[in-house]
Amino acid sequence: MRRLLTLLLSFFLTAPAVHAQTTADEERALATVRTFIQANETANLDLIASTFAEGATAFMPGGDAPYRLTGKPQIRASFAALFKGRTGPITITPAAVNAQMFGDMAIVTAHLRPVPPMPITERISFARRTFVVRRVSDTWLIVHLHASNFQWDPPGA
């Protein structure tokens, strides 16, 4: 019994610390996503790259990157190509933003336009984004971005 207690005590004393979840953590995770959006709106390549962790991955919604992008250089190159085609700033207004917190990780999901009232009467384009954000020291960085777009057809169309 004494050996078991000694073993358990040594485990708890050497186990990595787990940060307690706070509303400040959620706000910091959301702030990273807001910074990403601001950088995307203004085509600020350096700022957008600063929101990603070094080994981040991303699925982009179209263009020349239907495969998974891995690492900051590939993600940066994809956004550089996207920004090259723009003629000026854009406005992104996320809707139905939701943050799910899991210790040092957060999953932030959003629609890029409000969900239309049902039933829909005409075909619409719809976009969704999922950010997996991780605390690295005191900084929250995107470790995965999943961006998807789809066409939503009215019933019977």
C-alpha cells in the first residue's frame, strides 16, 4: 500500500500542469480568430501568418489547394495567392460564433453569413469555418483551419 501511495504521489508531482479553464482563455482564443479575420479582410499576409502555429494544417475552400496544407509556409503561400486576386479590403462578418474550450485547446466555429430563415426559396452559397486554437505559453495560435463552402438548394430544386 505504501509503495502504491508513493507511486501515485510521484506521478502527481511530476505530471504536466493542466491550466484551469477561464473566461479569459476563451476570450484570448476568440481574439486570435478575430485577428485572423482582420488580417484576411485587409490582406495582411504577415498578420495572418502570425495567427498560425508553425506546424499548423489547413483545408482551404477552393482555389489551387484542395489538399491539406501543412506548415506555415504552405498556409502563407495559399493566402498570398488568395490576396493577390483581390482589388481591395473585404468585409467578413462571422455569424453564430461558438467556442468550445478543452483546457489548452479551443474549437471555434462560425458561419460567414447569418443562417437564412427556413424554408429557403432560392439557391444560396454558404460558408463555414472551424478553427482549432491551442495555447502555446501565453499565446493562442491556430493549429488547424477547416474552411468549407457549399451551395444550399431549396427543397424540390
